[in-house]
Amino acid sequence: METLSLWQSLIIALWVAAVMSRSLLGGATLTLRFSPLMTGLIVGIVMGDVPGAMVITAAIQLIYMGVFSPGGTMPSEPSIAAAIAVPVALLGDLEPGAAIAVAVPVGLLGSYLYQFRFFINTFIGKWTDKAVEKLDDGGIFRTVILYPTLASFLLFVPLVFIALYWGAPVIADVIEMLEGTVALHILDVVGGGLAAIGIATTIYVIGRREYIIFFLLAFFMSVIFADLNITMVTYAILGTLIAAMFVLVKSNNKGVTTGSTNADFDDDDDF
């Protein structure tokens, strides 16, 4: 069984730690944490199989489409899930559905790891209080930014590295042994069901009845034009144009309504 090299495992572990510590782009790094797509891309680059990694990651992304964090921890950590599930799927040559079934429990375990990060930060927070009392700018910077970042790296890098270097090949071996059995079929079915739940959650989160028509339009367009082999880029351009038309018409309607109101007001005023 092919396995990850030491350096491959270390690079992926460092990426996960950078995302989970928010040290890459500050608060903007939360986008990387909520979505497994960028983590899947990094894994694909490291393992030398970007197309295969993105196919698997796109399937994993479906179950996390409605996942967001209003504050605190999430029920699952998409970045950690992708960092483990994508290498396992590539090593074991798994179908995307089976990769989803691997990603879900890994993501749940990642949420507990993130909660433990909060527990560590409570001790660092005491140093922050002392620095604030002393009006120590350098101490505040160290306890608010530097120390929490180092603590995150010390927490995530070793654990993710161990999971990748020793755990991923073992999981891939087990799943490969299950190939052609009922167990692997169950994993595929469960994975497909979880993807459907993710899409349904997204529609529920949007929750605006006037926007449902766009979901129906996209679905029927994909069915009608399936034989034309239209790329996702083309669909993205069409979607952008339709959205621009919708916004333009909506703004024009507001302008007409406002103009009519003003005209009525002027007539009444003249009277």
C-alpha cells in the first residue's frame, strides 16, 4: 500500500495548523476553516494528484455547504475532515461517497480538538489580563496573537501528522479490504445521503421563497443541457448574468415605486 511520506504529512499538518490558528489571513482564514476545498487543493498539490483530490473534495464540500460558525466551535471541522479523508481516498482509490463517510467522523473528532484549543487559550487569557493591567503593549501582542498561534501549532501539527503518516495508510488498507463487500456499499450510500443533507441544509438556511426559483432553474438547466457537456465555468457565467439581471430589474422596480410615490406627494401638495 502506498503511503504518505514524512514531508507530505508534515506539510499538510502545518497547513491545517495555520488554518485552525487563523495565522494565515487573520479573521479571513475562517473561510478556509469552513470550507474543505482549499485544504483539498493543498492535499492534491502535495500528493501530486490535484484532479483526483478536487473530485473527492467537491463531494466532501456538499455535506458542509450549510455549515457556519456564529461563534465558538462547530459540530464538525471541515478543514480537518478534508486533510484526513482526501489522502485516505487517494491512497485507497476510494469513490467520493466512501470518502464522505470517512470525513464525517474525522470532522467530528476535529471539533473536540478545536474545543481543547479553547481550553488552552483560557490559561493564555490570564496572561492577557495581567498584561492589560500593566498596560504592556508587547505583552498584549504576545498573549493575544503570538502565544495562541504557537499553542495551536503545537496542538494540531503533531496530531494531524500522526493521523496522516501512520493512520491514513491503515484506514486506506481497511477500506481496500472491504472493497466489493456490503460494508463499502453502505459507506457509499451513507456518503451520498450526507451530501443530499448538506444541499438541503443550504436551501433551508437561505430560506427565501423568492430565491427557490433559481434553484429550480439551475436544476432543470443542468438536466436539459447534460448532453452538451457544458463546463462549470459556463454555468458560473450564466448564473452571474442571471443574478445581474435580477438585481437590475429589482433596482428599477424600486426606482419606479419611489418615483410614483413622489409624484403622488407633489399632486397632493399642489392641491
